[in-house]
Amino acid sequence: MNREHTLSLLRQMIGEDKDFRPGQWEAIEAVAIKKQRALVVQRTGWGKSLVYFLATKLLREQGSGPTVLISPLLSLMRNQIEMAGRIGIRAFTINSANKEEWAAIEEALAKDECDLMLISPERLNNEHFLKEVLPHISGRIGLFVVDEAHCISDWGHDFRPDYRRIVRIVQMLPKGVPVLGTTATANDRVVKDVQAQLGPGLTVLRGPLARESLRLQNIRLPSQSERLAWLAENLPKFKSSGIIYCMTIADTERVTGWLKQKGFSAEAYHAGDDGVMDRTALEQAFLNNEIQILVATIALGMGFDKPDVGFVIHFQRPGSVVAYYQQVGRAGRELEKSYGILLSGEEDDDIQNYFIASAFPSTQVFQDVLKALEKSDGLTVPEILSRTNISRSMAEKALKLLEVDGAVGQTFDKKLLFFRTPNNWKPDVDRINRVLDLRKSELTQMQTYVDHRGCLMKFLLEELDDPNPSSCGHCANCQQKGFSASVAPDLLIEADNYLKRTQVFIRPHKQWPVGLFPDQKRNIPLELQNTPGHSLCYYGDAGWGKLVRVGKYEEAHFSDELVIAAFHLMRGFWNPEPFPAWVTSIPSARHPNLVSDFAGRLAKLLGIPFHPVLRRTCKAPEQKTMQNSTMQARNVIGTISIDSYIPPGAVLLVDDIVDSGWTLTMAGYLLKQKGSGPVYPFTLAQAAGRNIG
């Protein structure tokens, strides 16, 4: 049992010419030979997975039980598992996507034919796992591994409540069972927190975080059109594949569309529309260099490993130094030279402030969720939403935190139900406020980084508490040269025109929300649904978005420029068939003439009549204050009616801004009931707040 034997195993995994990287053998020795608890903090691409796979092999050779690996990155570990198979490691994973394999995996565990079990942290609260799987390995775990261990800490940039369950399991492990935590993104504050939670005697093995191959540069380009033009002008200079990070789903689609228009091989990658986007296929195509550029949100995050990524460009500024280091670290893992370019824009602060504001549920949200559960024998998430004015994402965050804290339990009886436990519970307001204050200070750090004139790598290393931060000598600031911030005027005009032609769809609702009409079927009859519609832009966004904001809140009048743009959309790209025979608009009690005036001018330009057939029967709270579908739809019911004659033919239904879509759905439903033809929803803008992520 020595270094030479372990080195031979490493070479079986990754190649005969390979050797340990500095610190790898020490980490393996700590857990596999000295049986210690260790936290490994090493830069991205260093090879943390090699440590736990090789340690597993050594421990199994000693007769130890299987390794349990907790990781949020199971879908990204296919390559590593294949490598582990080269030294005979039998690795299995239990997840919701492989239920048909569970019985065989449980049999392998019972027969001690499993060397390594990979599970997500969420699985630690799964009833089947706790009752059917865990008993097979409880008491004989050979090594317990926590991948991305910074997720344990409140102070980590990517804290995950499910990781709190890991701490409880670590505390129950028999004495002498080695524990290994791994992360690339932990400063001193996070390390101390993880040390406290993983128990006394935790050995911290930290390595240098500097990336020798990485050339960093920051460029301020306020408008999106400037940044799109910069990409078109500079991407041909990169000869390898790369990643462009965007902070919103809409921007990944927008940037991808522009790059494709300019002839680049690019695809969007994000967490939206999971049923449509096959992220696994995109990852593989990118790994195989079938796609040159992946335009991604943070959904392409921890654990993605493509060694020849030549550049990582940020279309907007991330919220923290740690998050930025983690993302830019995708570049240049096995290249002599790679680039990390941060393009900072005018929308950056708005996006990050949104993330901070939505990081934790408010005390009121916790109380509303608990109150709803206390009055029931168990509720699904949609049923909770039908009883509370809380967004789905915020309700799910609250339920997760309450569940981890033991205030809420869950059971499965044909559907997942949440119930209130007898445990007393109070929100830890001080902790939440401390974390939010930290997020704000991290944002300030990143704002400072953008304008930093010294070495950019050294700045990152100092903020990450690297033991020996020093100037890199090859960032744009050290070299006093880099990519130009200027863009060609013709490209800028082209990018601006592209943004004004961005396609923003309004998809019709096909079902009423849970609890809206309890005594009738939820499906909206096909003959009473709207047809797919369009928005001119995202509200406040590049292109037309600023003009919409000015028209609505500053001038109380939408400009003729917006009317002309809407006309070109109708007669150009959209051109629905049959074309609308007339136009109507959503009435507003707060701005009675704003939308109707715009709709009337658009109708005149289109050469069709405008008929204001809809009217408001009563005032209701602003739709943007309603946080979920049930409340949004309920807020509209009874507030719109049709008293007058409905002209025949298809109708263009106009509003200024669409958020939930329920106002348009309800108005279209009434129009169709009264005998109108197809209803085409059109809005000047679409609220972008729900499109961030």
C-alpha cells in the first residue's frame, strides 16, 4: 500500500505518461491510509475526482466497505465513472431517472458488489432510499465523500439546504470512517464553516488557485448591442471552443440567435423548458467539438469538464468573485493559453439585485406556508399555491428549508404531499440577514473587480484567500494590452437592429390553475384558447424595451416608433393567417387611455378597425403583485366583461406588458365565448423577471 502502487492505478485511469499533481497523493494518503477527515480545496480542473476514486480502490483492497459519494453533479460524472472502471471500480447511482435499475443495484449492495454509490443530496430525504438502500450500507461505509463541499456552508456562493442532511449523517458515522470534502470555491470563511460542520480533526489541504494558462480581461460595454457587436468582431480570433455565460435565459437565446446569424456554431444551454432542451446531448456535442460555442446560464456550472475550452466570456457580470472564479475556471484546463473575458453591462446590477432579493423567502412566506399546511392533512405544491400568494420558486425554497429544519415532512400517496410536523419552528432571521449582507458585499467586490487596474488574477486570489497570491504577469492589466473595447459602427447598427427584431413568443395557457374552478375540469377547451402570440420585446431590455418603459412610466404615451415596429412585426415576421380583421385592447383602470390609444394607432396603420369591446367591471390589485398562477388568474376573474357587439373574424388582442398571461387568457376566453374568430395576443413587452436563471 504505497505511492507507487497508487500511481500505477492513476496511470491505468488517465494514461501511462501521467503523474500525481501537487497535493493529490497527500489527499489520497490522508483518507485511504491515515483514515482522516479531510477537506481538499483545489482549483477547478485539478483532479479532485481522481482522489476519491483512487482512495476508494485502496480502501476496498484493504477490505473496507463501499464509498458513498454525495454530489449534485451526477449527470456530469459519466466520464469520471468510465475512468474509474479502468481500475475495476464498480460504481452505481440511484436517481429518479433509473428506477428500473434500483432492484439490481440494491442486490449488488447486499452482495458487497458495489464499490462506490453516487447519490444526490436530495436522495438523503427520499423514503425509498432511507428504507431500502441505506440499510444495506449503514455501518459498513468505507469512505464518505462530499463533493462540492462549499454547498454545506451558508456562506458558500452556492449554498444548498439539502447539504444540511449530510452533516447529520457525518455525525452518525462510526469512529474511524474517513470523510473527504472537495471544493474549488471556498475562502477562509467557508472553510471554517465546513470544518465546524464536518467535525473536529478535519485536515484542510489547500493548493494554489492561480490558473497559469488563463488570460483575464475586463471590458465595460454598457449596451447589449455593443456586446453583441464585440462578440461578432472578436470571436473569430479564438481558434478553439468556448463558453459564453449569460445571467438570464432570454439572453442565452438572444446571444445564440445573433451568433448563428453571424455564422458561428453556437447553441443555448439553460434550465428552462427541460422537456424541449436535451442538456445531456448538448454537453456531449460540445465535448465532441460538434458545437463551437455554448451560450449558457449558470445551469452549466460545477463539474462540467472539457479540457480544451479556449475561452470563457461573460456577457454580464456574475454576483460574486467566487462564482466568477468557478465559471471562468472552465477555460484552459489542458491548454497553454486560454482567455477569460468579462463584458460588464448596464443591466448587471439589476439582475444581481433581483437574485439577492429572491435568495431567501421572507418571514411572511414561511408563515403563510405553515399556516396553509396546518389547516390540512397534506398539500401538494400547487395546492399550497392556491391558498397563498407566493411564487412557486419561493414556495419550493421555503418548503425545502422547513423540511430540512424538521418543521415540514413529506409523504407520497399517488402524489407528493407536504404536511406540518409537531416540531416548533422559528425563522432564523439573523442568519438570513447575515447571508444577505454577505451577498451584497460580494456584489460590491465584483463591482470593484471590473474597474481594478492591478493584476486581475491576484485580485481573485486575494478574495479567495489563496495562501500565496501573486501577480500573474499575463492578464490584460499586467500586459497593458488586450482585446479592444471598440466595435465597428456597422456591426453596432446591425446588432441594434437585431435586438429590435428579437422574437418573443406568448404561449397560450391550456389549463386553469389548481384550485381556480374546483368543480370543473382544468383543461381550457381548445376552441376557447388563444392562439400563440407575440411581444415586441422584453420589458426594459435592449432594443425596444427602454422605449416601452419610458412610454409607460415617464411619458404616459407610447411613441409612433413603437407603433411602426409593431406594424412591421405583424406584417413581416409574424403575419398570422388568417390575418386579424379587427383590433381590441385590454382596458386599464389605472391608465385608461394608454393601451387603447396605442391599439387604435396600430389598427389605423394596419388598415383594420379598432373596437374597444372589453371593459373593466371593477378595480383589482396590480397583476404584478400576484405571485403565482392561481392568484394571477383569480385576480382577473370578474374584472373584465364584454357588453357590446363582437365583430366577426380574427382579432388582435393588445396589451402593454404581459407577465403571467392570465389577463390575456381570460379576455380571449370571453371573446371566443362571444363568437369571435381566432384571438392573437400582442403586447409591447414581456416581463422578464420570471425569465431570470
